[in-house]
Amino acid sequence: MGMRLEGPQLENINNTNIKSEGLIKGVIQVPGDGNPIIMLSDHGTIGGYPKIAVIISADYDRLVQLPSGAKVKFQQVELSDAETLFKMYEMETQNLLNQI
């Protein structure tokens, strides 16, 4: 359902419980304890914690294969770059499937 991250806690300067709203795969929510959660494929449909980012589709498969305790580093990506990376990811995936 989700991947809980550990590390420096993120402080919420507003209310930690906000009006529930829709979630998408890969969104990062920050509950009241300050430890972010990345919502995975089986996530709920709504959530009431602040959302700070979304994992780009091109990185999602790699993320979910990380072992427990692995370090994760985030980088801000422009939408156009995310789209280009996704096209490259699709081509690599298709190449692998063609080899089967």
C-alpha cells in the first residue's frame, strides 16, 4: 500500500490533517509524525495528509524494487523532462519484452 520513509522528520507548518482528496500512485504524503509515505499501487483512493511530491513514472518500478532500508534521494524534475524520461523508459521496457 505504501512505502514509509525514515530520516529527518518533515515539520508541517499547517494542519497535518487536511480535507481528504484523491491520491495517485507515487504521491508522497506527510502524516503528522513527519515521516513521509510514498503511496504504491494498492494505495487508498483518498488521503487527508499534505502531499509534497510525486515519483515520476519512469522511476516508479525501480523504487518499488528497492530493499528495505535502502537510501532514496529525490531530485526535482520538470514536467517535460519527466515526459522524456518516461518515453525512454517505455522504449527500454519494449526492448526487453522483445528479447523474450
